[in-house]
Amino acid sequence: MKMLVKLRPECKHIYITNMEKVINEIRNVMSQAPRLNLRGIGLSPLTQYAVSWLGINVTYLLIKEHGVPILPQDLKVIEELAKRGDVDVVIVVASSITKNSTRLAYGSDVLLELARKYSLSVIYVPSPLIPNSTMSKLIFILDQVRSTAINVSRGVRGINRVGISEITKVTTFLLVLMIFGVLAYIFKMHGKLLNRVTLALLVGGALYSSIVISMSYDVKWVLVFACAGISYGVLSSLVAARRLYFLAGASPHAALLAAVLSIALTSIIGINTYFWALLLGIALLYIAGFMIYRGLDADIATSVFVSLTSALSVIAIYFILTNFRYSADVLSIIVGNPLLISWFDVLFLIALTLAIILPILLTYYENVYIGIDREDAITSGSRLWLYDLITFTALALATVGIIKVVGFVLEHVLILLPGSIAIASSRNSKEALLTSLIISLSMALLGLNMASIFNIAPSGMIGLLLFAIYVMTLILKSK
């Protein structure tokens, strides 16, 4: 105020008038505000500053800082707080508010689902990026509190209830160690990298992990990771059979570009991000596939493809971050966001998994034949264009459709390693397909379970498990 008057003395009266107006508005708002004594769960640090003046104590933040991913422990804590009755209200962030719709910020859906499950009140906090005055946003929050049946005192709640027990955690961890120990023993004693006993142990461990996660956390997690494990397991065996490692490793670059551009297209045109991402991703993979089909060396075609998509991805990410309010969406594409999945996403992934694996399974042996001797397949009159189309379509669907679950970084591992392990440890193509599928599925579910124990990113844990299996396979194969 003093600085403004010093800079423009002739406007002193205007500054004083506006200041008094703001002060009166603040006093008016404060006089209407109820004095609450409530505990809440907030989406991000923004929420605690927006509601603390109402007497709402934000006891836990789902997102600690901007850019920090949500971990299994975060979801477990808020579930336990709500289950014990230690929460009265959840505070979410609205990234845009119109007369017809409200777009919620990244992670808000989890808190809304928690509120519905435990009958908690919800307060929507307008994002600072919404072009309205701070006073209007405070009034918006106040109107919600006054029109919502929120008790002014939290009172006494029920006794604490324990979620997943420490005993379950320990037994799960010991089970994983036992599986790896038995694997190593079988490899050493019988000289076979994978046999029926080994596969049975992997399946048993995966089923056990599924039961633990379903009972202790959320069945959606199991369905999502099972879909990812099945899709990448079958696809990885196809990649190994067709010897398309370089192109498969490059396909996540196309997925990243398609997923980022889909954010802008959905915001501008509408429809759905999945629609635009799949449309763009399939088109990009078809371009690479067409170059290979026309006779260009696969490595050269892939190099050109990676160069183009990488450059465009950088430009697209910069464009989204500077022109749209969806930086969290971009982050979820890069590192993966499997724990905030909705039932719509689950149903979409189930349908996508079927669309990926069924064509591959129906044409698997033909693709193996093409991978062994492409020239002979051409001269024998095989419909090479059809099998190439199925391969590139499956690559596009798997990389683009599941990128938000596992993330851009881990897609490289999940596409390449299961098939590589299967090739190194199998005697025929059928065994390679089965091995790749079981390893991918079991490591996906075991990785999810271990990630919930150690409170780390699930996709990272899955990558470490697959890498450990691959290294162990190479070591034992060399002996």
C-alpha cells in the first residue's frame, strides 16, 4: 500500500478505498464463517491453506508436494483414517469450474470415492490457476460449508481398526523369498531354467498376492496389474518371435507422444483421452510398420521413428505444460499412475487386453514362422501384410493404452524382458509363449504386493523383479 502510494501519489484515494473495500469483504466473510472443529484429508498442500481459516485441520495430504507420486502407503493411511472415523471431511481441488461441469485435479477421484464409501462431506477448493479473485474463491468455499450438513464438532469416534497386518506383510515377503529360493534350487539341481514346478510356484505366488491385495487394498489394483501382466506377457513373446526388439523398445516413444497430444486434443475438441491416444498411437506405429513393410531395414526405420517421436514429444510436453493446466497428467504418463485407476479405466483395460491377446494368439505360430524366415514366408504366399498389421496394432494398443498404468519408463522393460527370459529358458515356441505370460503376470502381481510392503512405486518394483529374473536366467544358463 505505502509503496503504491509512493509510486503514484495521485491515486492514493483510490488505493485506500479499494483496501477498505477488501477489508470489509474479509470481515463480512469471516462473520458468516462457522467455527468448525473438524479433521480432514486434503489432496495437496493447497487445500490446507484454503480451509484452515474455517477451523478444519488437514491431518493428511494425499499428494505431499507437486510432482511427488502417490504411493500404496498413502492410500492405505487415508483408508485407515476414514475406517477408524478419524476424518470428517475430504478436500479436493477443482482445476476448472463452469456452469455445466467441474474438472477435478489429479488424485481427487480417490478422495471422492473415499467420501462416498464412508459418507464423508466433500469440499471443493478452486485451483489458484482459475482466473477468479481470491475473495470469490473463499466465498465459494464458504458457501459449500454453509450449505453442507457438516457437524461443527467431530465428537468421539469408534475404536481403531487394523488393516493389513504386519504378519501378512512378513508372510508375503517370506513367500517371495521362498519362490526365488526354490527357483534357484531347481535351476541348479535339474539344469532346466523353467519347468512345471517352477511355473506352478510362480502362479501360486501370484494368486496369493492377488488375494492379499484384494482383501487389504483394492481389487481394482489386482485387475489392472493382471491386465498389464497378461498383455505384456503375450506381446513380449511376439516381439521375441518376430525379433522386433528395437522397434518394441522404441514404441513407448510413440505412446508418450500420443498420450501427451491426447491431453490437448481432449481439452480443445473433447471426446476422451483414450480415444485420441489410441488413434494417434496406432497411426504412428503404422508409419514405422509401413517403412519396414516396404523393405527399409528395421533398425534404420526405427532410428528415424525414434528421432521424430522423441523430438515431437519434447515439443508436445513443453506445449502442454505452458498452455494447459495438466502437468500432473503429464507426470502420470511418464512415471505411471496405477493406484488412482477408476472402474472405467479397469473395464477399458480388460477390453484392451482382449483386443491385444486374441489376435496374437490366433496368429502366433504364423508370426513365429515369419520371424524365423521372412523371405521364405514371402515366397510361400503368406499374407505378410496381415501379420505385420496385427503385430504393429498390438504394439500400439499395448504401449498407448497401458502407458498410464506402468509409465513411459517401465514400458521398455515390460515389453522386452519377459520374452527375452522366455527365449533363454524355453525349448519351443509354445513353451516360450507360456513362460513369457506366466513370468509377466506373476511378476506384475508380486511386484504390486512387494511395493505395498516397502511403500515404493509398483511399476519400479515390477521392473526390478523382472531384471532379477533375467540376470538369474543368464547366470544359470552360462553354467
